[in-house]
Amino acid sequence: MRRDFLKLCGLAGLGLALPLRHPDTRAADKKDEPYTGPYYVVFNASGGWDTTYLMDPKGVHDINRLYKHGDILTHGNHAFAPNKKDAQGGMCNEDFYKEFGDELFTFNGLDYSVNNHSPGARYMATGKLDSLAYPTFAALVAACRGPDCPLAYLTFGNYSATGGVVAMARVPYVQSLKKIALADNVEGNPKAAYHDPFALNRIEEALKEQHAVVAATPQLPRAERGENMLYAAQANSKALQRVVPFIPDKLPKERLNQQVEIALATFKAGVGVSANLDIGQFDSHANNDKDQMKLIPEFLAGIAHLMRRAGELKIREQLVVVVQSEMGRTPNYNQGNGKDHWSIGSILFLGRGIKGNRVVGATDDKQFAVPLDPVTLKADKAKGTKIRPEHVHEALRELAGIAEHPHAKKFPLGVPEKEKLVKFWG
């Protein structure tokens, strides 16, 4: 799109009307100021993971068939299911907790309230079950912390709504990122530019000059926003070029690892704030154990790849990572050796501002959520609160420092003051 627009600029003698400046889109003014973090990554296990084969092990009442209660392993304060002998590739639980357990925070007993995929995915992504208008946490935090970034909010699937507060960016392949970063080059080839630097500089100067003129002319809101987004896309071309050095020469084969590479390249280049990563097929209505033993290790390997590569790029300390699914699996098997939808599950966190080696919340031996006191974070079956996604999202907004931002205020979660999780992040 940018290449075609530049060609048209040349043919038209640069005599084009340019977009107006929108209060939430200031990329043209700050294109040389890279965003330096924090960076937010949300991993989605789409379809509904079996938490009893990961962070909430049971081994009783025939809830699991691959291990017994006495086989459950621990690392620090974490208890987890053994799966090294059953894992099909990827990273087994044993290795994952050994490497990341000390910085991992687990919440068990999350009440999804529903057991259907679409509302569950929306609820987990936004913290709001009864609205289609709310943005995902990844979109909201991008809009609040880095609205000037060209690729502020990346998404690779699952529920991805923006609430109209930030542009959604989809970059499905690593090579696609290179083409976007080198949009004025043939197929992203740095040696085959459509214009020489002199022409590009003249085009940029003309865009800037005419933008200043048009900005003083009243426009309808929709026209103003649309024109401004177009101008911002043009002005951000040099910023996007910063991504190129961080695109690896050797591309990973794993689907989640490819998403990780795209996200980290945008983070390191200072053109991205958040990423919504996703792999599916967790909906194991048949052959639950076989499917989960393939997918859970693949999922954990993707998380490990993110943390290791972020370390290599020297941005690991700036990462905030959320690991979730839209539902759990039933505490019993169906006739097809599968497990059906269950409205109780777990969620994992690690990264900046999150104290690790912690487990909060629980499910009982029948896999029902145990209410807890939101202040002490201890189980309280009599007077405790069932923790739902909005409680977690309220805490995430506090962690990100955006709870009082106008965008966040526009999308209230309605959590009563007495139910807000106190010192949730340790």
C-alpha cells in the first residue's frame, strides 16, 4: 500500500491532500522515539486446556489417567503434573518448572462462568462477558502506553477486538514483517529500492508540509481519523525499518516460535507494545490425553522460546507475560476418552513486576473453584469471592499502570472495591 501511494505521489507532483492529526495518533511527531517497554505478551491456548495436566494436578477420582496423586511433582511452591514420559515433543512440565518456576505466578480456580468457546475467549481477553465493544487487554495496554507505535498491537488469532482505541496489526509470517519494514523495496529486498533516498526525502517533506496545512482545516471525525492514519503510515516508514536487524536469518519451524520472533522484533525495534499469540486444537473432546500431551509441551516450548530470545535481545526484564485459555476440561472422561468443556481453570503470569514462585487460589478434589479472600488471597469457602476474569483484568490494569487512563475508564469492569485483588502481584 505504501509503495503504491508513493508512486501516486510522484505521478501527482505531490499534490495530494493529507490526513489530519488525531489526538490518539501522534506517530508522525514521535517517529524517531522508539518505545522502550514494558512489553506485554498474552499466550492463548485456544480450545480449552486441561489444567490438571499442567499447573493444577489432581490424580484422584479418575480425573487423570496418566498419573496418580502420589506422582505429582513440586518445584518451590508449585505443584505440577508429571508428563516427561508422555510428552510428544516440545517442553515437558518438569523442564519448564525447573527453568521458570522461580519467576512463575499461578492462579488456580478461575471461574470462567461460561463453557462455550466464543464468549469464553472474549471474557478472558477483555474481562467483560456481556459486551462485544471492549478491547482485549493487549489492545488496551497498547493504546494507553504506546499509541504512537506503528505496530503497537500485534495479534495472531483468538479474540482480538480493539474497542476502537488502537489499530490492529496482523503479520502472519516472519517474511511478511520484512516486507512491511522495507515497503519501498521490491519484495523486501534491501538492494532493490523503488526510489532513491533523495526522492523519498522529498516525498516525506512534501507530506509533512501539506499535513500542516490540512491539519488546520475542519473535517468530519471519520475523515479526520482515516486521513490521519494514512499520514501516520507514511511517516512511520523509517521507524519500521528499525525492525530489520532483529529479524533472524534462520527462521524457527514451530508455529508459536514464529509468532514470538515477529513480536520480539517489533518490541526490540521500539515499534510494538503488545502481542496476542495463539495456537489452537486444545478442544480435546476425543483422546484428551494424547492431544494434551502434544499441545501442552508445544505451548510451553513457545513460552520458553519467548523468554530465552528476549534475554538474547536484552529486553527480557521488560516483558509481562500472561498465559491463558478460554476454559478447562471436565474432571471426567467421556465415551471417546476425551474431556468436554469445563468452566473452571487456571492462568499463569511471569515477568516485570510479578513476584514468582507463587500459587494463589485452588480447586477442590472434584475440580470446583474454591472462593478466596481478595485481601489475604487465602481460601475462604464461607465468605470468599469466586474470582472471575474481570478481577484478573482489573489487577492487570493496575500492574500496567493504566487503570486511571481515559481509555481504561471508557471500558469499566465493574469490580466492587471490596472484591479487588489486593497485592495480587506480590
